[in-house]
Amino acid sequence: SYVDAVGFTRTIGSVQYRPSDMRNGTADIMATINGHTVWIELKRIYKNGKDRQSQAQIDFQRDMEAIGAKYIIVSSFDDFYEWFNNLP
């Protein structure tokens, strides 16, 4: 908040918590590629091995693939780019 040149108190911005209506397990990115829905899950590679999907993510993947959407798991842009270049 600040006081402007005329003496009015002004507030810039506001903060309000809004819970997400996204389903648990939803992939990190949803894209349309060549007319197809593609869900992209980003997973890091840790020193002790790869990150793992939660059960909610596994369920989401199963549901999306059941309706014909593509679901990929990548750990880098290079992983995605390799997948993209090998599309039929």
C-alpha cells in the first residue's frame, strides 16, 4: 500500500488462496500435438535413481490412455524432443 500524490491510500495487487479443482495425479503439461492430446509428466533423475509416479499419477495415466490420449514421462527436454521426432 502507498499514499498517492492526492493523498489516497492505494493497494497494489492482492493475495487470495483458491484451491485447485485439478484432479490428483494430473500430468504436469497437457498439449495438443498433431491434433492429439498429449499429457506430459516431468520426472527428475536423482542420484539414487529416478523419481517415481504416485498411485494417483499411475491411475491418471491409465485413464488417459484408455480414452486414446498419449501420456509420456520425460526427465528433460531432450527426452521430449527424441519422443517428438519419432512420432509416426
